Amino acid sequence: MTTAGAELTLRHPVERFTLDNGLRVVLAPDRSVPVVAVSVFYDVGMRNEPEGRTGFAHLFEHMMFQGSANVPKMEHARLVQAAGGTFNGSTHQDYTNYYEALPAEALERALFLEADRMAAPAITEENLRNQIDVVKEEIRVNVLNRPYGAFPWLQLPQIAFESFANTHDGYGSFVDLESSTVDDATDFFSRYYAPGNAVLCVGGDLDVSETERLIQRWFGPVPARTVPTVPNTGEPRPTTGRSTVVEDPLATAPALALGWRVPDPIADFDSYLGTVLLAELLSEGDASRLERRLVHDDRIAIAQSSYVGLFGDPFDVRDATLLTTQVHHPAGVAPERVLGAVHEEVARVATDGVGVDELRRVQARTEAQLLRQADSVLGRTLGFAAAELIHGRAELAGELAARLAAVTPDQVQTAARSLDPETAAVLELRATGGPR
């Protein structure tokens, strides 16, 4: 398995350097297609938000698209699309990113655009009020007026964790959003959007020396600022279980979510890999343990899934995080029955282990997913950037498939043994809307 795993390592070369202002740069050249991707990852996410400013990381992501010193509002989008490119940004627990994918000849355009908003985004009263309204509407659409909108990603952490960083609503409360000021936004930018708190990753059809020259030209003049300390978001492992019930008048069926604390994704990476594969073994595909047991055999579930990391990507998050199992079940099935069946299937892996053939099927599927994500220039560039920011090694993104292929049945069994029913966080969702 080790030899086979080694063959899965992506051989794309990675070059890195750091500008005088502290900006870390990763270059991943690939001359096979005439496309480039530019991504900037800032080391600030939902877990960095102070009390009273929930939702601010996401709000500021919106602000970064409202123009900058030399780019009027909407011009960023126009310039990227006019070159035949695409762009976007996203807010996560531990970082916020911005990216473009364009034809190779438009590389300098993307670098200029990202450097301009790194230096001076348009933080104005008009832009702030407008984007607060946009974010509030996004919350209405995605959470408040959608069945299961907060389940379980906003609700489960509140019972699984203790600290404000890990328990608060990263989308933000309307009260916190509406009370935000331009001074708050300016302070947030000054504190977290310093060049030294970011990673710039450029991948695709590029010449390394020429790209370095362009990066020095556009990003070099951005003034250096003090870099904040990376917050410690780890927490002691729970010693007791916790549970709560929420009601959803829009939901069509009840649901259950279990959350178990898992090993540190950085400090205990090998153990963490065993947990990632355990989640896949439990829930991915018709042959998975929980799909067979809950949906096909016992017929006590409508749908089920298990995953590590609240945002679905187990490799772009710091400690603390969860393995989550969520199950939607018929109203006539007691949640205790579903809960018992899930614990029984986990205990079966913990007691009996997992066969080599079953594990290999799970590994093959997971490896294929990772390699598929890395197949595009943009996907590969985003993976390198996240690995550099979170793990300090962009190369890890290219090694993940091989590392997963080397995980042993014993590692998966050990992971299952750590999922103690007595320390799980349990969230029960009751569908209270009645028939419609």
C-alpha cells in the first residue's frame, strides 16, 4: 500500500518566497494548459471574530468586492470577466480567500486587482450599509427561511464546544451586523488584512522568474503591518455528553446530528487521517455502514451523511473540530432508535475493525475525489494555498491522496474507539410545521 500510495503524490513543483512586507508567496507552475489561477488566503475566519462582532469575517469578504483605490465598484468583476476569467471569494472557520482563474496572458491583471484591494479596499459608509443589507438577506435566504438552514453547522457547535470562537454563529446576528461601523471595518482590515497575514498562491501556465517580478511590482509596495497572533482555538476533549432539541417549522422530517471531537488536524495528523477515512467508511456510498444499516436494512432513515470539519473539507481547518453524523428520519421513528443504531455501527468498527478490502474501496474513492479536485489549475492552486496557510506546507496538498492510501485498518479502528457515545454532542431537530 505504501508503494501504491507514493504513486499518488502530485509531482507539480512548488516554489516559495516571502516579500519584504511579509506576504508569503507560493508558485505552482504547470505549463500544460494556458490558464492561471491567483488566490489570496488571509489568516482570518469566523473563529477570529470578537464578541459583539459576529459575522464580521463574512461581512468583510463582501466589502472586499466593493472596489479599491484604483478599481471602482463592479470593475473587478468586469475586468476579470472581460479577460474570459472567473472569480469568487469565501469565508471559512480559519481563513477568508479570494481567487481568479483566467487565461495565462491575463495574469498581471489578476495580480494588480488582488494587490489593489490588499492595499486599500473601499471602506465607506455607503458600501458598509449596502453589504450589511446583502448579508442579512443572505442569512434570510440560506438560514432563516430555509428548512434545516442552521442544521447542524450553526447549531451543533453550540453544544459541542465551550469557547466563543467555536460556538458563535459565524453568519452573525442582525444586531451585531447592524451596529457595525466604518471604524470597525477599518480596524478589522488593518488588523487582519496585513500582507504578513496572507498567502498568495499562483498556479498554472507561468514563468517563475517573470511571475516573481510581477508580484514584486504589484504586491511589494503594499505597506507592512503588525501581524496578529494565530488564535488558539483548541479545547479540552469533553468528558460528558451533551444534547439539545431545536424546532424547525419549515422542516419536512425530523433529523438528528451527532458530533464527536476528533484529533488535532495539525498536531496529530496521522490519527486525524484515520478519522477522515472512518467518516467515509461510515457514510459514503450504498455499501457504507450507516447507509446499509439505517436506510436499507432497518429503514429508519431517509438520508444520512458523516464528515469531518463543519464546512465539509477536513484538510483546511485547525483544532478543534468534529466528526459529524447527521440523519434525517421519518416522523414515526424515535430519535433514540436512530441514535442507538449509529452508536452500534461505530462500536462494530471499534470492536471488529475493518477489512483491508473494505478500507481499500474507501481509500480509492477518497483518493479519486482529491485527485479530481486537483485536476483543475484553480482547484490545485486553492489546495496549495490552504495547505500553506493552515499546515505551513503547500506540498501537503499534493501528498494527501498518498497519505490516505497509507492509512492502516488499525488507524481506522483506533479512530472508531475514540468516538465514545458518552462524550458525543447530540442535536435533535423536530419538524414542528405539521403537514402542508
